[in-house]
Amino acid sequence: MTCTTIDYHTAGEPFRIVAAPPVGIPGDTVADRRARAIAGSEVDDLRRLLCFEPRGHADMYGGFLTPPDDEGADFGVLFWHKDGFSTACGHGTIALGAWAIESGRVAPDPSGVTEVVIDVPSGRVRAAVRTDENGLFESVDFVNVPSRLVATGVAVDTSRGRVEVDLAWGGALYACADADRLGLVVEPGALGDLIAVGREVKAGLSGHPLTVHPNDERLSGVYGTIFVDRLGLTDEGELHQRNVTIFADGQVDRSPCGSGTAARVAALWASGELDADQVLVHDSIVGTRFRARVQSVVGDTDGGLSTADGNAGPGSGNPSVGHWGSVVPVVTGTAHKFAECTFSVDDRDDLVPGFVLR
């Protein structure tokens, strides 16, 4: 078997695109395909082959292209990482927007903005791809599913003491915490501690009622922990923050995290920290940057999760909640192609599908 990939990075985070997977991916929708892949199949074997060492690494990320759920989208994608298949991926959506234009999969619009519509497990997202007068890629506006703050002040015990986190939905559920409350700072030198505590927060929220999606059990559970450094305002009045997202089982997002940034936009808008017309400048642990904002307010929709224990929500009396409902976030970033690879499997190779050291 051989498998050809096109490798991009979005703000430093890898995204390995498999445009023509050499195995069948059964299912009627992308969400259904994800559920079947999780159950174990040739699809999962291919994920491990491309993600595990020596062909990948513990922080590799990628996606298998699939048919769309219906004719309203250009294609679907099944996102994957070393621990399985995710419900959302903003940096991957940005990379796919760039790839769709650069590969010719979608013809660029003469206006300079081309909408690439993609079905993902959490819904339908859009990549508004900007090109210059020569049709060359410039940037992508990732328009996410409706996103919302789920709860504030959810207590979790860690090795650094009890911490209160906010839960926010951006196509996946994230636990958000200020790094300084744990004696940490978002910088590479603290990465080992950030990974350890991020895992503890996720484990501590396992089975929590607030992590249960009200409409689709397949979307339940905390996907990652976002640690935040608040950096104040820029000279232009934009809200400036730095973050690192520890997702799945200890994976580190080198980018500012696309779906995590969307979740942060929803949480900051809900708390009143981010105005509806204000930009969030969101930096990563390696210094790369996304810019994000609220595209529209869509009210109290099914884009978020339940608030069964009353930690937040209408009538909760929680003073940190300034708005309640959902917003459609837009996250702007760039992606760059850096490799095309053809992987092969030698029947004599003992390291198939491979191994991971974390």
C-alpha cells in the first residue's frame, strides 16, 4: 500500500492532508464516518501509520478527505491525531482552504475572496480564502460553527492545587484557565508543566455533566485545556492574549488553536471582555498569531452544551457572565505547504503502524 500526503503548517501546527485515502471510509455523514473510524477499522490503521513514528510524531495532525454530507459543501474531512479522531480543527480548516485554492480543487473567485465549504464532525464550516490579483493565496478567514461559553468557575483539583476553569465550545469543548493562577506562564520553558496540568484538568473533568453535549453524545467530553496569558490591549485597542492548548492526551498545539480561539472568542464575548466589534489578537506559545472576532450573534442555539449544574447561564447570578447565547466566530490565519510525501508499507517492516513515546 502507498499513501500520498500534502503537508501544510498553519501558524506552526502541522496538518497532513490525505486527499485520496487508499482505504474506504464508510458512513453517510462525516460525523458517522468518525464514529465508525473510532470503533476500529482500516481508517484507524492508516491514521496510526501516518501519525506514529517513524513516519510522524506524537504531535502530528492531519485529515482524510471524504465526500460532503450533501451538495452544499465542497468536501468533508475526517480530522485525526495520535489519540484518535477529533470533532473540529480550525488550523486544519485554514490549511484546507489554502490547499483547495492552491491545488485547483476550488477555483478562485475573481473578487479575491473564495468560499470553501467543508463538512466536519461538529457541523459545516467555511474557509473564506483571500487571494491577490494573481490568484495567489494570502490568508483564510475560518468561519466556525456557533460557539458559546458553557460555564464559568468549574473547580478542578490538580497537582498545583484547585483551579477554576471556564468551559467553552468552539466545535469541541475546551477548559480555559489563566496560567498565572497556577504559577505558570505560557512559554516554551514551561511546556512540561503545562502538559502535565493540562492532562490533569482534562482527566478531572471526565464524566462531568457539563461536558455532555445536549444533542449529540458523539460530541461530548473535554477535548483540550487552554492556558492563557492576558496581555492587555494593543495600541489599536485590540484584546491581546497568548495561549497554549493541550489537547487529546498531552498533544501541544503550536498554533494559537483555531477551534480553541473560536471558543475563546465566545467566552470573552459572553463575559463582556470582548466587544462585538473588537478583535482578539491571539498568540501561540511559539509566537505565531491568529486574529479573531465575532462575525454575528446568533442567540441561544444548539451550538453549545448544557449547563445542568447551574455554574453559569441565564439566571445563574454569576457576575462574570455578561451575555448568554452563541456567536459565530471568525479566525484569520495563514497556512503554507512544505512537502508532498508518498508513504509506503514494506511487509518486512516491524514498525507498522509505528510507535509513540508520549
